[in-house]
Amino acid sequence: CVAENFMGQTTKTVDVRLQGPPGPPDPPALISPLTRSLRLRLNTPSTGNSPITDYKLQYRRPSVQNWTLVHVRAPQASNYELTHLAANTAYVTRARAINKFGRSGYSTESEIYETLPLLPKPARGVRATATATEIRVTWRAPNLDPDMGSLIGYKVKYYEAGKANSATVESADPSATKYTIKELNRGTLYAVGVYAYSAAGEAPD
């Protein structure tokens, strides 16, 4: 700016910093899926020369039109866990940023992110019948739950009584309901278990 009178003039340079609402962020990024939650990173947009204070995060299933809204404080944004989700389910997300001058538009939608399936339930009605060197094991499939996803198969575990740390594991197809363990030691007591497993892991005892 310039100041001037009959004595002359003086000039001073002033830096002007324009401030305003932030720009739209990139879509939320997936850090890791969990069984009933998604761990997300909310990306920092153009800030409008004012610190981002908050985010509005929205999510929905791809087949649903209505969004659910979550308020996220800026310090949580780099590693935010979106909770209360259904297991084995797909979601899309989007976010907007907020500073003291206003809020941005929403980001574009994220890719589809899926929560992990639940662990399968235990096999039912497990029975074992022994001969001199074999054990025939039978079972029924666990109760099915859409949140579990598909079974990959069963693990048949057996070990000499008192030696659980040295268990042998053999595999059976997901449609199997029986399995014969062969070439066992005569006169030896064995413990036997059948465990359904899926992409999420192995059924609990």
C-alpha cells in the first residue's frame, strides 16, 4: 500500500492471506477390514489456509440409497474405526472436511470395502468310534449364518492323551461329515476334535 501527503510518499508491502472453507477430500482409504468395523484413513484436502477441525463421514451398503452419518474429529482422521457394521458385508463411504470458515463438498464415493466374516460355529454331534489302529469320526455341519461366509472345510485334529501340543491335523472337504484317522498306535488313548474353518479362521472349541 502507498501513503502520500505534501511531504512525499511511503510504500509498504503487506502480505494478504486468503482464507476460506476447505476443498473436497479424496475418498476415505481402507487401512484394514475387521469383522464388524472398517479401519479408515480420512484424507486431508486443500485446507483453505485454515486447519481442518472435523470431518463428516457417511457410509451405506451399495444396495441402499440412504447414507448413515458419523462425526469424526480431525485428530482421529488418520486412523478411524468405523464401527457397528454387519459382518461379511460390503460398504461404500464418502467424507467432507470442515474448518472454521465452512465445510467442503463431499468426496466421491470410495471403492467397495467389505467387513470380514464371522468365525464359523463348531461342528455339531461329533462322535468317534475306534478300532485297533483307526478312529472313525462323524459330525454334522455347524448351523449356518450368512455373516460367517462359506466354509472352506474341516480340520480333524487328534493327539495322544496328555500331548495336546503335538496334535496332528488332517483336512476334510466342506461337504464331508465323516473322516477316518488311520495308522494309529495300538492300545493308545487319543483325543479327537473336528473344527470347521473359513476365510475368517477356525471355529472355537
